[in-house]
Amino acid sequence: MADVTDVSTGNGRGNDSENRNVEWSGNAEWSGSEGGNGSGGGSRSGNGRESAGANLPTLRGHNAALVLDLLRTAGEGGISRLELAERTGLTPQAVSKITARLRTEGMAAEAGRRASTGGKPRTVLRLVPSAAYAVGLHLDRDELTAVLVDLAGTPVAVRRVPFDLGAGAERVIEAAAVQVDAVRAEAGRAGRVVAERGGPELRGGELLGVGVAMPGPLDHTTGVPRRVTGFPQWDGFPLRDALAARLQLPVVLDKDTNAAALGLALRGPGDSFVYLHLGTGLGAGLVLGGTLHRGARTGAGEFGHQVIQLDGPLCECGSRGCIEALCLAAVARGDLAEAARVLGAGAANLVGLLDIDRVLLGGRTIAAYEERFVRGVAAAVAERARGAGIAVAAAQGGAHPVAEGAAQLVLAPVFRHRRSAELG
């Protein structure tokens, strides 16, 4: 199967406490035999259609995730059991059993009553965001950002500190562990108790795990960085497993741009877009047809190292005339118009190659000069888009998109039906 993520063990297999027979894959196909009472077999084709639930005992984990995701998207207003049954294709009895279990586990609660068109008022249920938490870490070249988010993905504690990605594995792991503890402590001071996963005294929301995002290239399936641009010493180091051993928590590792793109896609429409991240480096996260695209060898998105000037300046990757080298050099000398023009040329290449719908811009450098970059990139894309009307905008949805997206690497499998399953 393609890209199967398991945040409970980090070993690449789909698994949860309710279901041992269903795998969750990046191509959104569910294993298990079809059947039941005619409500559907619980599989998707990966083409963006909403799937029905499956009334089979072996798919309890799938169905619970489906209901939980609908509770999440319903927000504080909540959703009734009847609506859940209508939108999932599950029987009312199946929905009642699932919601009862979710309430017992503290993940769902009553949100009041809604007038009915006939009969007694309907009880409305909502997600309990404080039932669980995840930490997202953004290991940038010179800065570490840690974000603790609740089950709804809302940040409840944030830390940002100076950091050296080249300080050596032991110091990097220790720095990451210190910041995980720091955001948990900050949440505790704010009145939120975040318990260790599986701890004996679960007084507050469970900490499900830690998502880590860093510059690539890396292999997210094994949790091993490759020759990170500027930091080749990371090549082959088992960072995910080492950090999991230090934290005694599940850890997921992915590229910074992939994490940000995942977070953006989960909040947006199921279209095709590219997220371009300009900070200490330049990279891309690709979402094609609603699916996060990492490539067969997990190397997609190395946008900054496309060569656009054959005799250009030397890049840290070893090539000459890379868009990253040209763009960062322009920023360093204060020529923002040239930096935007170069970035726009690369964005236009992607639009022409992949026929994407949107270009989203993010990263520290973009945030500092947002209007100038959006305007410059949009002009370059429009010049070559031949009237396609490609939207160019600053990425929305959080002050720390990479760290928040890293937390979604942990949360997405909890709601692993629909968009989270597609996005892998």
C-alpha cells in the first residue's frame, strides 16, 4: 500500500485502539471485505468523493473516525445523531453506539438541543477539543518552534527559540525535548492538564504524540533525513526513532513544506495547489487533486533546487543557478522585486507543469514582505498563465503553519476518514 502512517507506533502501519483490521493509506483505500446492511463497504477510490460508513464490526475504528471527523467539522454548534446517520450512511443504531463510546471516552459531549420538525427535540453533539493534544515541532535551520494544539487543531501553547540545526544530533534532540516539555508546562499553567499517552493518571487530555517538520530531503516513511541542504551530516540518522526514544512518545517526521501543505489542505477545498515556503531556504509542498504528493521516493517538493540559470551562482546543494540561491541572494541585498520575480518564475513553471489551481506563499521572508511578494509572484504567474486566472495569495490559517501542520501529522489519523486519509 502507499504511504501508510501510524502515529501510535511510528512503524508505518495503520492501527488504533478500536480497530486492528483496517489500514489507513495515503491513497485513501480501506482494506476489509465489503458487505453489511447495504450502507456501503467502507472504501474510497481516492478521487475526492465522500465515502459512506460501513456497518461491520471489523470497521468500528473507521466508522468512529468518520463520526469524529464530522463532529470536528461541525464546530461548537454540533451535529445531531440523525444528521450523522444521514451523512455517513450508517444506521441510527450504529451511530448511537459510536457516539455513546465517544462520550464515555470524553471525546464527544452534548451541545444542547435543536428543534425537530416532528417529535421531541434532537440532542446535538460536539467534539471535546480538550480530550487530546498533539505537539508540532518546526526544526528550522536557525529557529525551533513548538506548538501544542488540541484535538480541534487550535494552538493552546507556543514556544519559539533560537536553534542550530547543525549543532549535532544529541543537542538537537535535547533541544526538541526541552521545548516539548515547555509547551506542556505552559498549557498546564493555563489550566490545561496534558497527560502522557497511556499514563496511569489521565487527569487531562491525552498527548497523542509529536509531529516534527524539518528541511529536506528526507524519507518520512522511515523517519530518516537525507542530505539536508547545508547540513549533510544528517544523512541517514534515524531522527524519528531517536526522538521517540528520548520523549517516550510516538513521533512522526516529515518535510517542513509537506507539513504546512497538509495543514492548509485539511482546512481548504480538495483542489490542487502549491505551498511555497521562503525562509532560511526555499521549498514547496504539493497538493494535487486533494492529495499530498510526496513522490515515489518521497523527494517531491525540492522546488528551491530547480536550475533556472545554468551559469548562475553556486548553491549549497552543489548545483549552480538554483532558484533558492538566486532568490535568497536577492533578498540578502534588499532587492525584493528581483526576489519576487525569481520566485514567480519558479511558481509559473509549476503552474505550467502541474496545472494547479492556486499558489500559496509562506515562510518568514514572505511574512515580512507579504504584499510585495504576493504582487510580484502574481504578476509573473499571470504573465505566463495564458489567461488561466491562477490565484496567488499568502497562506492563511495560523501564525506558525509549519509547526501547526506538523501537529496535524499526528492528529490527521484520528480523523483518518475523508480528507485526512486522502492527504496521507
